[in-house]
Amino acid sequence: QVQLVESGGGLVQAGGSLRLSCAASGTILSINTMGWYRQAPGKQREFIARITSGGDTNYADSAKGRFAISRDNAKNTVDLQMNSLKPEDTAVYYCNLNYRLVRRYDFWGQGTQVTVSS
């Protein structure tokens, strides 16, 4: 099993920055993808950014140019640097780790609240 623990959420004014961190523990395959998703009230969970263990990254259009994802494979951590935050970025942010071993396995953190005030 894999456990994910997020930290770094909080309240920030529009235009500000926050850095989210996620630490994974447990039995982790070395080849995996870690990423961030978010869910705003009344909306479905949406993809924000992902990074493979090889360092390849993908971003949602809403995150491009403002957010940056990074990871430390040795520590099994993934960070999300969020700049130029907007009120519409307000959501619960979830860390995800997934890998494929015959089938896909997904693991989720408990979520951390990000609130951006206007």
C-alpha cells in the first residue's frame, strides 16, 4: 500500500503564491507518476499537473505558465509551486501517485485546502 500526505495549503490573496508538497510512503514502484488534482465545491475533480519518475511533465491548460511541478525520487516527494493565483484556483488539492503493474493502481492523499481571496 501507498500513503500520501499533502501539506502547504492555506489562504492567499489573488496574485500570491503557494507551494504544495506531498510525501509518499509504503511500497512504491520506482517507475511511477505523481501528480496533482483539485476539486472545487460542486465540481468534479480535475487534473492539474503530473510528473513521471523520468521527469516528464504535463499540465492542464489552467496551470500552464503559472504552476510548476517537481519531484524528488529519492525522497518520494512531489511539489507544486503555484504562482499568480486566482480566486478560481480555490479548491481542495489532492496528490496522486499511480503506476501500472498489469493494471493501473491509483493512490490519493487526503487533500489540502487552497483558498484564494479576491
